[in-house]
Amino acid sequence: MAEQSFDPLLTELRSVLDKADPVPDAVLAAAVASFTWRTIDSELAELSADSLDALTSAAGTRAVGGAARLLTFEAPGVEIEVEVAETGSARRLTGQLVPPESAQITVRWASGSIETRADEFGRFTVEGVPAATVSLAIVRPAAPHPVVTSWIAI
């Protein structure tokens, strides 16, 4: 006997239930807000320096395209220095952890991520990052918690 597919029936049932008893907006908002708690044990590395700020405030205009941008993030016990270079429509991030140590680095943006490793000198490079708002997540073997940078448009 052939097995019946219940997918159309389940789809119709879901549609009826959504119309009869929709999920309240407050419940959806609470669910989305609770998602941020997944990184509660991470240390936040705040942006402490951005060369774009220095260039735009000095000149009073936007910085010249093509120039590398230097970012510095600070968290307790670690500093993350990142150079952002344009490579066509993408970006190349070249970074250094201070103090130097090996680590797992994940560059995250809304629709994806790229993972790499910092070597024993704390150096790392990530190619092909889209021009987007990004954050870095750093997992160091000797540290009790991961470090996550604030989000920044590159």
C-alpha cells in the first residue's frame, strides 16, 4: 500500500489555525528579543577607534574611496585590530589580536558568515566579506568566554 502525503492537509490546517488564532505580536516580539540571549556569556568588544571617523571629521567630507579603513575593538583582556580593504564589491579583513594568541574567528553578517583561524601571533585574514554590517566572534582557547565585537558597517 502506497504511503499518503499529508503535506497539503497540514498546510491547509496551519492556514486555518493562523486565521482562527494568530500568534500575538507581543509573543513574536518576545521570541525575537529572547534570541539575543544566546550570546549572554560573550564579552562585548566595543569599537574604540575608527580611521573613517578621523578622516571625515578632519576633512568635513567622506573619505576617499579605496583607502584602507582601520578599526580597533576593545574588551577586557583583548584588543582586536582590523584593517578593512575594498576588493571590488567585497571586503578583505586583515586582523591582529593583542595580546597575540591563536583563536577561532567568525565574521558574521545578516545573511551569512565566514570562519577562519588566527595564528599563534594573533594574525588573521578573511577574504570575500560583503559590504554589509558585520560583527566578529572570537573564541580563544585560554579565555573563559568568547568575545563578540559590536556591529559595524563596512
